[in-house]
Amino acid sequence: AQSILFKMQNLYFPRPLTHDLMRNAFDELGVRVRQAVITAVRDNTFYAELHLSRGDELFVVDCRPSDAVAVALRADAPIFVNEAVMDTSSMSREAFARQQKDKLYRQLLEASADAEDDEKLKH
């Protein structure tokens, strides 16, 4: 995720990070990143593929979605998500906001309980 964020914020480093290294290696080998595809979700694990080409040869490489996205961003390649993945894994903006609000509320409750426990230990 950090590698994706770095690219999206146009942050550059003096030495290549892992996904930059991959793109550089692809460039040197004459390999083009054609697209990244988030293909499936099974048992709460997402799956992805990088579609590559060299000349007339096409290659599909299994990878983690985060790696597929990070490499595709660096190669200015499109990123696709299988429709079935979107159907089973997406949520409305309202549901996402509600989930985040519930998560924050739980964190506040936990922090409050921890503070109460700390105060009890002082006495």
C-alpha cells in the first residue's frame, strides 16, 4: 500500500523501490505491462494477475493485488477488477462511512476502557 501511495503522491527516491525495480527490469527485457486485473476473492483473499507482453508473446503472471496495482501504476497500465469481485466486495459510500464510524467508535471505547484501567491501577 505504501508503494502505491508513494506513486500516487509522485514521491521519488534516489534508489528504486521494489516495484520500480520490477518496472525497470521489464523495460530492460522489453516487456510491456499491458494491464493488471483483480480476478477473484476466495476466503477473504484477493487474487490478481499482471498481463505482460514481449513482442507477440503474451504472459499472465499470478500476483498479489497490491503488487499488480503498484506495478501497473508505474507502467501507466490500466487496472481492472472482475465484475464478480466488485459485486461481492464493494459497498456503498454510506455503508463505508457507517463502517468507519463504527470502527472509530470502538477505538474510542477501547481507549476509554484502557484509561479507566490505568486509573484503577494508580489507586
